[in-house]
Amino acid sequence: MRNQNGFTLIELVVVIVILGILAAVAVPKFVDMQVDARISAVEGLYGAVQSASALAHAKALVEGDDMSLATGETVSMEGATVNLVYGYPSDEEVSGTTGGIEAAVNMDGFTYTLSGTTGTFTLDGGPTTCTVTYVEAALGGVPTITNNASTTNCD
């Protein structure tokens, strides 16, 4: 009777082929999950920006702020001073202890940049097109908040 130790070459080849097939099926699914996760994170931020804007506006209404002022009015939210424009958060970046929508939202994992009159939240570590944009309110209007998350933008 023979004492057999280890695996035969055929057994090793079969295991390697099976692992290759599993990897070919699993890797595309994993990549799709990363895109879905990015989209979900940006959609969550979109909701947070909408909520923060509405909450700042509601607080301004309760405090009796002058909604016709483009500058000068502020509200305090979670210890941060939020600058208002026509009763809604401004688009300015945080400087010291004051800021606009960036201070009101206070989100980790995103970078806020201001270009002209448009503030952009970009997902850290993601594509630069996977964003939420914020354009401050005009007199008598509301801010424009845009969710740019899509499969093509977040891939």
C-alpha cells in the first residue's frame, strides 16, 4: 500500500481554475459596489445640504432676521456661525469660526471648494465629477442645489 502525501498536479490545476473563475465573476461585482457606494455617499450629502439649508432658513425666520439682506445676518447651528444671504446659507468657505453652507453641513469625507458663486462638495478619493453643487439664494429666491452623482460621474 502506498502512502500518499500532498496533492496531485491535476488537483492543483482544478483548484486554480476554480479560483480564476470565481475571481472573474467577483471582481466586476466589487467594482460596481464601489460606484454604488460613491453614488450613495453623494446622494446622502445632497440630502444633508438640502436639510441644512432649510434648517438655517427656518432658524433665520424664527429669529426674525431680515430676509432682504444679502449680507450681515447669521445663525448659530451646532456651535458654528452660518452666514446668510437672503435668509439662506451663503456659499462662502469656512474661515475661522464662520462660513456658509459648508459650516451648516459640516460633513467629513468631502472637500468644499468655491468657484465664483458656486460651491462644490467633492467626494474625497472619488472622481472630481461626483459632486453636489450649491448656488446661494438670490433676492426672493431659494438656493440651487444640484446632485451630480450618476454612474458615469462617479465611475
